[in-house]
Amino acid sequence: MKIELVPSILSSDFSQLGAQAQQAIEAGGSVLHVDVMDGHFVPNLTVGPPVVRSLRKVIQVPMDCHLMIENPDLFIPEFAEAGADWISVHQEACEHLDRTLHLISSHGCKPGVVINPATPVEMLTEVLDLVHHVLVMSVNPGFGGQKFIPNSLNKIAALARMRGERKLEFRIEVDGGVDLTTVGDVVKAGAELLVAGNAVFGHGDVRTNAAKLLETARSATFARA
Ligand code: DX5
Ligand code: ZN
């Protein structure tokens, strides 16, 4: 299992977006996380396809678009065309989740499914063989800089067990409150794609923050072995 740091641009300085994203990648970020919010599914607004299209020109690593929006089917083609590599949708926002995941694949992107803190992992039983990644929200979605919800560790561990029992290959991603104090437990529970916004962009030097977080995550891997 490859531990990867997935910087989330939500907490970056948007006047320096391209440069800050590149700094986080130079320091070890290997996937870039883009939070898309519509003011309906979550109580906040962020960015859409034009920003993905601009980032695509300067970012070489995969772009991971986390859609926190209602009716994601309406926007999936445009995000794919703008240059998204991975697209994830919330189980809670999709009436026809199977159809939506196939729609993402049909546009050449890797499909992911996301669950909120109050949604049990069992809600994903029937789609685990369709997804490239499962994203466990470890805060209620909508804002950066929130506190990690400890029960997320049980959900990550349960997904890792289900993956092993069913011999599946989906990757486990975690998003919300991942920082130097929580990343070790998150990795030990079984997550490998570590989204971090505030811990990378919220204060101090982006490169130093990203490098330190990744190093701390990787040391926890060794502890687990
Ligand atoms: C929250 C977003 C996250 C956010 C995480 O709804 O999905 O990706 O950027 O931010 P931190 O790492 O600050 O908790
Ligand atoms: Zn996110």
C-alpha cells in the first residue's frame, strides 16, 4: 500500500493558487485535491470546472475532484473535460449511485465514492467493486480546519477489512482534520490517500508542512508493519 499526501487547495491562498499547489507537490504531494461545493449539499461555495482547467495547465499529478454537490451527473462531463483525473461523489447526494459511478468511468476518470461521518460503511457494500477509491469524511464536509472525528478510524479499519475479505482493490482516502497529531492513527487504521488542507496551507511554509506531514505518515506505516 502506497501512502500518498493529497494536498487540498481549499485552505490555500487563492491569489497564489498555482504556485502554492506546485509547492505542495514539490514537497511530496502526489495527487491534488479540489473541493467543489455548491451551497446546497454543503453550506459553502468553492470552485468549478474553470479552476480545474487552469490548474491542469500547471499541475502534472492527478487531480482529485471531490464533488460536494447535488445532481453531480450534470457536471461530471464538464469536470472530466476540464482535466479531472479522479472524480468522487457523495453516496448521500446520489439517488442512482451505480449509474453515476459508471458515468464517471465512461468519461475516462477514476470513480470514487464519499461518505459523511454519519453514513455507515455498509451503505457502500454494493459499489465497492466499482470504485477506484472510497473517501471517508472525517469531518462534516463544507469547511477546512475542522477537528478530526475519531470514529472515522473505525470506518477506515472496517473498509480495509472488507477490501481484504472480498479481495478488492479500491484505495482508502481520508479527508478532514488530518494533521501531525492525527495522521499516524489514520495510517495505522488503513488509510493511504491522506487529504490535508489546513495542515499544508493554513500557516507557515507550504513545502515544510507538506514534507513533515508525509514523513510523519510514512513513519506510522513502519510502525504498523
Ligand atoms: C472539507 C473538504 C476538505 C478540506 C479538508 O469539506 O472536503 O477537503 O479541505 O480540510 P482540512 O485538512 O483543513 O480539515
Ligand atoms: Zn475534500
